[in-house]
Amino acid sequence: MNETISYHAFGKAMLAGGPDTAGAWIVTDAPTLAKFGLGMVHPGGENPKPHVADGYLIEAQTLDELAAKTGTDPRALAASIADINAAAEKGEDTSFGRGGSPYQRNNGDPTVAPNPTLGRIATAPFYAVRLQPADIGTAQGLRGDTHARLLRDDDSVIGGLYAVGNDLHSIMGGTYPGPGITLGPGLVFGAIAGRHAAARSHQEKGQTRAA
Ligand SMILES: Cc1cc2nc3c(=O)[nH]c(=O)nc-3n(C[C@H](O)[C@H](O)[C@H](O)COP(=O)(O)OP(=O)(O)OC[C@H]3O[C@@H](n4cnc5c(N)ncnc54)[C@H](O)[C@@H]3O)c2cc1C
């Protein structure tokens, strides 16, 4: 699997493989952990020991030890690391196409050549973090209009009922074009709904006074 693509596509691929792929390990080595961090381990050389102590980060002096601690096949792990190291030397990942597009390479490390997304995993200790698919938001929800008011089946407006964020059907209609596509519309439609509700409230107060 190419982990440099969209995490939505990554999650779907994990689920598509059934129980065998619904849990995976992301593996790195000491210099890369120090530079980039891994999951909850912050980049820049954060002391990894507390994460090792609580079991989040698996640490091992050899790849065989890492395989034993993660319950993976040692030969498969060694072959996988040999593949990634060969791809790093060549600058091309023929197995999964990591770093195959300008978008992916833009997220890489510009100091790494020939492909900024492909670095070697070579210097002990080695580290692993378990990956599992999870929710980050929804891409579908309740149907609303341009003022974030909710609609009935016949498209009539339900007066005074607004929805935003995960509850409102995404303007992207279930797709994921890129980062920010849940928080962005959440903020925009939150402001739109707030303004509309305030205007409606003013209008109603005016009508009450006039009566
Ligand atoms: C790890 C992670 C990374 C993400 N990264 C990004 C990103 O980079 N860009 C991006 O755009 N989006 C990102 N998202 C998605 C984004 O954060 C969510 O889609 C967004 O926060 C949803 O906002 P919301 O207000 O609809 O819901 P929420 O933020 O879930 O708010 C719902 C609130 O309702 C409260 N609540 C629930 N039930 C009740 C109840 N019965 N009574 C009272 N309160 C209740 C909850 O406690 C919560 O505070 C990420 C999400 C995760 C988890």
C-alpha cells in the first residue's frame, strides 16, 4: 500500500483487504523517528521512551526482534524492508508507486534524493506503530440549502432548523478532494447559518413590534 496517497484511499484499501489488512504496522528507524516523529511521537527528537513504555511505540534492536514484538513474519518484514531500501536507492517504488506524483513528492523530505518520499530503514533501533482504520469525519449527512437550513423530502425548508459540520451533507457529496474539506465547509456553513438565524430573529422581532 502507498501511504503517501490520501488517507481516505488508504483506509478504504485497509478495509478492502478484510481482517488481514484491517490492522497494519508503520515501520521506521532511529534517525527517521528523530527527524519526523511517528504518530504521537513528535518530530525533532522527542524522547520516545514514554511512548515505548506505554506500548504505543514498539522499539527493537533488530528487525527479527521487531517482527517478534509485532507478531509479524520475520522473513516478510525483512523482505519488505529490503524492498523499500532498494526503492530508496533507485528513487522508484515499483511495488506500490510511493512518491510517484509531484503531489506526493511535495510532502517528502527535500534533502532526500533521488526521491524525497523514499528513505532507507537501516539504523537501529527500529520502531513500529500500529495503524487501524478510524473515522475522522463524515462526507455525507442531512440535506440542507445554501443557508444551511435542513430540507424535507419534498425540498421544503424546515423553519429554524440548521445543520453544519458532520451533520450537514458535504458540498463534496461523499468525495475527498483534499485536506480541510470537513473543517472548511464546517466553518463556512457555521457562519452562514449563524447569520441567517440572526437575520431571521431580527425579522421576527420587527414583526412582533409592528403587530
Ligand atoms: C485525527 C483527525 C484529524 C483530522 N484532520 C482534519 C483536517 O486536517 N482537516 C479537516 O478539514 N478535517 C479534519 N478532521 C475532521 C474534522 O475534525 C471533523 O470533521 C470536524 O471536527 C467535525 O466537526 P463537527 O462540529 O461537525 O463535529 P464534532 O467536532 O465532533 O463536534 C460535535 C460535538 O458534539 C458533542 N456532542 C455529541 N453528542 C452530544 C450530546 N448528546 N449532547 C451534547 N453534545 C454532544 C461532542 O462532544 C462534540 O463536542 C480530522 C479529524 C480527526 C479525528
